[in-house]
Amino acid sequence: MRLDKELIRDILLNIHKYKDVPISDYKIKYHLLIMKDGELISYDSLKDGSETFYTHLDMSSKGYELLTHISNSYVWDSIKERLQGRDMTVNDVPMDITKWLSQEIMKEMFG
């Protein structure tokens, strides 16, 4: 499965939605696992059949740092527009490039 950075952004923005509720969606579970491996979040998990409950789900300092780069809708949309101008999407570039683009856009905003 390919990483969906839109979903990663949504999870970081709405982390409370995924805490202590049953999750059976494989895509969400996969992204939570990848985010934990990448040290963006931490959690404990409990499994019940095909559903998983994520307890103690919290963002790490890396998660908060990433969120500061991608939480603003104007900045996020501007990143996507710049990448689209080069026939790319946010899923085509490393997160470091996304962060760098967000910094450039913010510099232009306050510039």
C-alpha cells in the first residue's frame, strides 16, 4: 500500500477521532502503524477480531512539528498546487520536501 499523505495530515489534525474507538479500516490501521514507526505518534493497541482500538494515542514532538508545517489549509493547498505544476502530488515527494515547501510558502506570506 502506498502512503497517503492526505490521510496522514487528516490523522494528525483529528487525532482524537482515532483514540479509543474501534477501527477496522485497513488503510487507517496501516497509516497509524507507519506513523508510529516514523515516530509521529505513539499508542497502545488492543485487537478484537478485525477491529483495533488505539489507546493512549498521542502525537510525538515529530508529529507536532510536521503538523505545524501542514496544518494551515492555505499552505497545504499551495504545496499541492506547486507540486501539481510539476506533474507531482504530495505522495510523490518526501515529507522533507513538503516541509521545505511549506517554509517557503510561509516566508512568502510574511515576507
